[in-house]
Amino acid sequence: MPYRLGVDVGGTFTDLVLTDDANGPLYRAKTSSTPADQSRGVLEGIEKVCRVAGITPNQIAEIRHGTTVGLNTVLTGTGATVGLITTKGFRYVLRVARSRTPGPLAGWITMIPQDPPALVENTIEADERMSAQGEVIRPLDEVQLWEDLQRLLKRSKIEAITVSLINSYANPAHEIRIRDIIRDLAPDLPVTLSSEVLPEFREYERTLTASLNAYVAPQVGRYLDSLRSRLQERGVPARVSLLRSDGGLMTLEAAKERPVNALVSGPVGGVAGALFVCRMAGYQNILTIDVGGTSTDVALCINGEPDIGRQTEIGQFTVRIPAMEVRTVGAGGGSIAHVPELTKALRVGPQSAGADPGPACYLKGGTEPTVTDANLVLGYLTPKLIGGEITLDIDAARRAVQKIADALGLDLYRAAEGIINVVNENMLGALRLVSVQRGYDPRDFALVAFGGAGPLHANAIAKILGSWPVIIPKGPGLLCALGDLVTDFRNEFARTFIRTFDQTSTAEVGRLLDELGRNARSWLTEQGVPADQQQIRYQMDVRYHRQGFELPIEVDLEAFAREGLDDVARRFDEAHDRLYSFKLETVKEMVNLRAIGQSRSRPPEIPRLPVGGPDASAARTGEQQIYYQGQFHTAAVYDRERFSSGNRIVGPAIVTEMDSTTLILPGYVADVDTYGNLLIRPVSGS
């Protein structure tokens, strides 16, 4: 029987979730990542999860994979040497960029700008010009371009070239011709056209996005080739798909050609997994918090759908790609606590002990106090993790945290609790960015916590935020891999169409949207998606006339044909008022039209737990002391694998499982639902 596999490669661990096409049980595994060659760690994980399931690797028919190879390439500055060809007069387009103020207190003075993916010395100008309507104003000077290209290739070791001409989104003819010239001169040199990567106006964003695509393509290509080669060597015939930044899938070939669309594929897998389990649990509006070893990723989802933005932040770059609105802060289990000599105020992160040397309690050479050490000192963690594969040393954790206690003049436990309180506030700040700052009340959302450390901190964060219930899915440390498994193919087809509403008509806009929709259906068919599993959604980017930036508005074609542009204008006013607390009685202007094609295949079945009563004593394995709000409490310890549906766990309690630990604070209870989720709420009156 063929099997499907979800794989998420993190900085410390590689997570895998396996199921069969008959929607049988889910098999889970966790292995150490291999940063030098991630494909080796993936193959080791495949062999481990196959042993757990009792199958051979050649029975895996499909692998859905989230990776951070492209993201890490950008953040570490280890990408290709990129040549850039732009229109004459726009050589400095990436250097001019857009103004930004990185922080208060003259932070812009101390900021070291990150070099753009294509340097000025590797940029040449093409003598050509298109109008914004796609008309040729000045023909391409091919002779001069040929000479400039020869000089560039001789002078620099160019590994990839980006072609980004002004107004090429309206007419890509000159970009296509330049690609032909490059192929005649250097047939093996990868070429990225901005009109194919981002066929929209705004030359800086288009040039930056296309250049980043060229910048990461060689590194991503080498990893994917290595992965494919290792799979073939092991006799694994699986079709491999990569998770896109917007939560969709793309083929291995598409990922090699457009790796920029998968820059943040790692964090979005967890959001997809959280939505999957919460839809079954009956919750549509959720806040997600994914706490790993070095960072925390948060997101907001409404009506069972993630919030897809048109751009995302990668280091100092604002990249124009469709991506889930995921915010990241440097707060995780490995975040290091320190007390600056000048302020004497406790700080946690963003520095991290990472996987090597790791927290002090791992006994791998780390000596600095981390969040994990503080959790262990407070009794929130049991001594063994990953099913006993990692044993924590409480004495090493105490020695590390004692440094903070001495610096602050506190006892050991108050210092450890201070570390946890500070890191919780850091995580809380990220959640406020995706909720309160965007006009949403977090009390209207459930909080879904996952990642290795998310369930440890979720109860305390929800206490401040007011988001109930806290939902802890089963296998929270592997939820990103489950998210990879439940995603489907997705792609966007856009066209810049700048018109005020009184300059066009419902019929004209409808025809353009329908054309984009046909392109989306054609692409889905090429990916092998059956017609009955294809779904097309439509959007218009709208702004007030003469405004600088726009908001995406969903469009249903049938309703649009009946209600027209007036309904779009009304819904734009509502969205603008919610985000910015005002609306204007002025002309609206559309900027981009978009069709989003996605598949809707059958997701795996989550097995239901046997029904039991409120009594959870059968799952109780012991008890231990925890320190909370200045005093010690006796907390019961439970094995999550022994729970039944309907069990109730009264805090204080610690729930252990292979990949994570959940803390239930005094004054709170957790109910086990039919799918094994823990639903944490305050006790009435708490």
C-alpha cells in the first residue's frame, strides 16, 4: 500500500509524520538534523519512521517537505554571485531601495545595511524602454547589451543572472529577448526574469524578489538534487513536493525554478497543521504559537483560513511573495538569559545556545542559562525528553541559572521564574502584533500551541492574553510535519491593472479575472490535480486613489457579476476602517487582479480516542514539585498516550509525550477531546 510522508527540517530536529493512502494511523518520528547536508538527516528520519510503521522506504509514494534551506541562505549571506540587467538609468534600483527606520533611539545610525543580492558592480543597463501600457518606447540595443554582457562575465564570476526591466510586467518582450541573448552567450547560466517571478508594478520590489530568486536558486538546487539522489540510491520512488511560503505545494522542478516562493516554508507548516486539527475540534478563529529552540513563530487565522500577505520580511529585505502572515521573535527553549552590566535588567534572547552546545542541562558543553534550564529548575520539565533519548541534568541547569540569581540578588527559583516571565512577554509581544495591532481582539480567538516548547508556555501566555481555550494538539512537536502532510498544491496568477473604479466596468474586470482563473486551472491540471479537486479563488488589490499601498479584497465571481464594483468598494472601506480606524469618501482604485488556484485532496484521518470519563488517574505516572508565583506546588505527572476522550486534568499538572511537555498551571483544567487535543481553560472563578 502506498504511503505519504510529511517532513519538516528544523535547525535542531527533523520531524516526520507518515500515513497511508487509505487514511490509516499516523506514524511519527523525530531525528537530529544534519545542517552540513540536510538530505542525510531526512533519509535517516525516513528509515526511522519506516521502522516505526513496519514498512520499507520503497512503499512511500509521496513526500511533502518543508525546508529552510533558502531562508538560511539569505540570512547567512551565502547565496550565489548574481548579475543584474535593468533598464538604462536604473542601475542603483536595489541600493536606493525604500526608506526604513529600524528602531528608536537613533537605531538607524547603528544599523549595518545588508548587501542586496545583486551588487552595483555586477549590474549592467540595457538601453530599452517600455511604457506602463506595454508599448515600446525605445527598442532594445542588442549590440551594446552583448558587449556589456561579455565584459561582465569576464570581470566577475557570475553564477546566476536576473533580468528586471522597467514596466516589463506590462510587456515582457525585451526580458525574453535578453534571456535568449544570455543563453547564446552562456548556455548553462541560470536566468531569472522578473516578469515571470512577479508580474506586478513597483520596480524595486519586483527586482529584489527576482534577484533573491537567483541568489538562492543554486543552493536550493544543490540540496534538492542531493535529496533526489539519496532517495534514488535508497530505492525510494516517492514524488517530492515542497511547501510554499503561502502554505501550498509545488513540485521539485518548480521549486528549483522558483525557490523564492519557498523561503519561509518551514514556519507555515505548523500553521497548516494547527488549522487542520482545529477545524476538526470545531474552532475556526485561532492564534498559533510555535516555540522551537531558537525562535517563536506566531500567526492569526480567521474562519478556518490563514492570513496570506503579499510580502514577507527576510532579514532586512521585504520580499514580494505570497506568504502566510507569520511573525517571528528570537525567543525559544535555547534563548540565553543575561543581565547587562549597564542596566542590571534581566534580558532573554535573542541570542540562543541552539543545538550546539545547547542548554546547560543537555551536558553538551553549554554553560549559559537558557529558557530550558529555567523550566527544568522550576520543575516544569521531567528529566527525560524525546522518549528517553535525551536526559536532562538538573544540577547543570541550577548552576547556570544561579548566575542570573547572583546578578539580580535573588534566590534561584525567583530568578528562574523571572526568566520564564520575560520570555513569555517576548512571545506575547509577537502575538499582539498579529492580533491587536491589526484590529483583532485576542479574546475572540483560541490559542493553539505547538513546537517542542510551545505547550510549556501557552497556559501562562493565555492567562495574560485572554485567549481560551488553549489547544495543545497531540504530537505538538511534530505538528509542522503534519502540516506538510495536509497541504495541497497552490499557486497565484496576477496581473497589474491600475484603474479607478469609474474608469472600468464590472464586465471588463470580470473578463480579466476569468482569464486569470483559466490560467490557474491549467496549472493545476499540469500538476496532476483532478478537475473535481480544483478550487479557484479571486482577489483584487484596492486602495484609495493616490494612496501608496493597497489591501487585498476577496471576490466571488458570481456575486461580483450581480453586485459589481460597489460591493468591492464597500468591503474595502470596512477592511480599511478595521485596520486603520478610518475610511474615506473618495474614489477607489484597483491595482492588481489575482486568481489563486489550489487543490482540495482528502486529508488523513486523525484516529479518535476511546471514550472515558473525567477520571484521568489511569494516565498518572507520578508527581513532582513545581515553583509558581513564589511558592511550591505538587503537580501530578501524566503520560499523554494513556488518556481517553473525556478525561479531565486539574492543574497543577505536567503532561508528557515523546516530542513535547505540557504545563497546566494551578487554577486551570485541561479536557481531552475525541481527537486527543488538550483544551485548557481557567477553573470557574479563577
